[in-house]
Amino acid sequence: AEQRARSDHSADLIASMLVKGWGLTADYCPRCDTPLVREKATRRMFCVDCDLFVMTEAEAAEAMAKQKSAAAAAAAAGGNAGAGANGPA
């Protein structure tokens, strides 16, 4: 009975998003297995039950690569500035 109520609630939330112009995807939330909806403007997927945006594996890999790149650039910039400031006088 609880599972049925949860499913009905999810269906109501998804229907509400569809009315607002979101699209239904063939993908499911990796946390709760609810069908995901997609925002048309940004193409981001969203889980109505978890109330979270969900990334594909490709999007997650791209985000990780960008973070590593930014961290490496910050470390290089910080390392160069630090060497000059702490060098022999």
C-alpha cells in the first residue's frame, strides 16, 4: 500500500512537470528508480522524488574533468606566485 501511494505521488509530480513543459525521459533515477523528467531549456534531467537534478555518466565525467583542470590551473598559478614571494631576497 505504501509503495502504491509513493508511486501515485511520483506520477502526480511528473504530470505536474509535464504540464509545465518538461519532457519525460527513458532514464530512471539511480537513487530511487523514478522516471526522470528533462527541462527543455537546459536539457538537465530531474528526479521529482529526490528533488534533485541528475547527471548522465558522460556529464559527470565532463564535470570532473573541468574540476581537475581548474584545480590544476589554480595550483600552477598559486605555485608560481608562492615561489616568487618566498624566494631568496
